[in-house]
Amino acid sequence: MSKLNLSTRFTLILSGVFLVGIAIGGTAYWRALQGRAQDEITTQGTLLIETMNAVRGYTSNNVRPLLADKIADSPQFISETVPAFSARSVFENFRGQLNFSTYLYKEAAINPTNPVDIADEFEADLLNQFYSDESSAEVSGYRDLNGENLFYIARPLKIGSESCLECHSTPENAPTSLIATYGDEGGFGWELNEVIAVQIIYVPAEEVFNSALQTFTLVMGIFLITFAIVILLINFLLRNYVIQPVNVLSGLANKISADENFSTELESTALHSITNRPDELGNLAQVFKKMAVDVYERTVKLKEQVKDLIIKIDQIRRQEQVSEITDTDFFNTLQQRAKEMRNKGKSDETK
Ligand code: HEC
């Protein structure tokens, strides 16, 4: 880590923070989305099953009493007076609409009046569950059916009133028209308060979860792109506003410490543009430049003084060498003799 440069370090730290953030935030968001998708499916299922119960109630309470006399006399059974029939018919109409074809509603029984209502293995298991646990009022979950992932809500259907037994106790008690239409095999032998069927609604789960996944991908995508832009921008700003100016200053400092000529650097536009900046680095550069100028001027002056000193020392040294020769006794006697000889010569000429 110590050898990494500033922008790499920033990128690594920010990416680390981002990854941890996206892991925690993403997980929380995904869970929230899944929870919401689950809530939506559950609401849909509950709404539909309650609607079917309302249809059943309407048939029992409003339609059947009106047609009670006709059922007894009519040679043809009037299925419209049966709650299970009306619920199934209404739901078929609902399924006929676009978008709802994958929804399913069933009142599944082991021994149904209408063979289409026969419970499959899965539904039979649910039914057994309701038989054995009377307190259980609702079970929900997921199952794959015809290649679709479906969410289901299942409730036990009980023989809730005596009126049900008019048709579901024994074939002898049932209207003859019912036997003529449905036969005397299924839908009999049921008792009051007995769980006889499982009322189950299937809601397609895939679409809801797919749309949750889409939302998740979109939000995470925006998050990722934003962060990538932030990292790139920070790198760019760091390079332009911090690293590049610092490099210029450290280049200058290097030249000063190596005692190289740095007068051109002092006048360079790169340094100028930094000292002109109104921020902290601009301030630092101004102080640094002033110092560098001082150092430069002092060095020039010092060099001149040293040159003068060397000249002076040279002169003194030469003088010393001269006087070293001239101050010796030998030289003095030599001088003395030369003088005497010159005087002698002069007196000889005058003779
Ligand atoms: C008038 C006779 C009649 C009455 C009353 C009646 N049913 Fe039925 N029931 C039928 C017939 C006929 C079917 C088959 C309808 C169809 O074609 O789906 C049926 C179907 C059902 C089914 C679906 C499973 C199957 O057997 O096909 C359930 C569950 C059911 N009835 C329960 C009840 C309950 C609970 C009541 C009392 C609230 C009730 N029935 C009252 C005649 C009746």
C-alpha cells in the first residue's frame, strides 16, 4: 500500500467502501423488493379467494332461494344455483381476460361431484393436512404447475350449513335432476362441519418477481454507473488539482536540492498557473516560489562572494610566496652584494 500513488490509493479505498456499501445496501434492497413482491402476490391471492367466496355466498343466499322451487321440479339440473359452479364460472370469465390466463381457482375434492374438481396429488396432500390439523385455516407457498411457478393460497372448505347436505349427503336425498346430470358417484357422503375440499387459488409469481428483479437491476445499474463516474471524476480532479501541481513543485525542489540551475522552472507557465490559483495549493506554491527565488538569489550572491574570496586568497597566497623568497637571509645578502657591486662599479668609472 505504501508504494501506491495517491490516485490509485483513492480509487482502491473508494472502491472498497463502494463494494461494501453495494453488498449491504443491495442485499437490504433485494430483500425489501422480494418482500414487496411477496406481499403483492399474497394480496392478489387473498383478494381473489375472498371474491370467490363472495360469489359463493351470493349464489347460496340470493340465487338458490329464488330458484329453489324450480330445482325440485325441473328435469334439468340448474347448475347456476350451486356455489361451486358459480365460483368456477365467474373465475373462468376472469381468466378469459388478457393477462389473467395463468391464474387458477379450484375447489379440489378427493371425491368431487364434478370430475374437473378432482384434487391432484399436491392438492390431496394439502387436503390431508387440513383433515389432520383442524385449527389450520390457511396454507400458502409455491409450486410448479404446467411449467409455471405459481404462488398458492389454500383454505379448507367445510360443509358449513345443513343446506349443503340437500345435495351432498346421499344420492337418494339429492334432486333427481342432479343425479341425471352428475351421476351418483361423486360429491356424496359429506357431513356437517367436515372438511370436504381445499379451496385453492394460484397466482403467477414469476412476473412479479421478474419485475422486482428488473427494478433491482435498474437501480443497482444506476448506482454502479454513478459510482464509476464519481471515481473517474475524483481521479481526474485529483490528478489535475493536486498531483500535477505537486509534481511541478517537487520537480523544482529536486533541482534545488541537486544544486542545478532552476531559473527556467521559476519562470515556467506550469508554476505560474499554480501560483495564480486562489486555493491552498496556490498559497503553498506562492510561498514555495518565494523561497526558491530567495534561494536562487542567495546562491548567485554566494557564488560571487566565493569567487571574490578565491581571487583574494590567490593574491594573498602569491604575495606570501613572493615574501617567502624575499624575506630570506640569502636573498638579503644577495641584494646587499648586488648593491655593493653596483656602488663599486660607479666608483671605478669616476676614477
Ligand atoms: C343444489 C345442490 C347443491 C347444494 C345445495 C350444494 N351443492 Fe355443492 N355442488 C353441487 C354440484 C352439482 C356441484 C358440481 C358443480 C360443478 O359443476 O362444478 C357441487 C360442487 C361442490 C364443490 C366442488 C367440488 C365438487 O364436488 O365438484 C364443493 C366444495 C361443494 N359443492 C360444496 C358445497 C357446500 C359447502 C355447500 C353448502 C354451502 C354446497 N356445496 C351446496 C350441488 C350442490
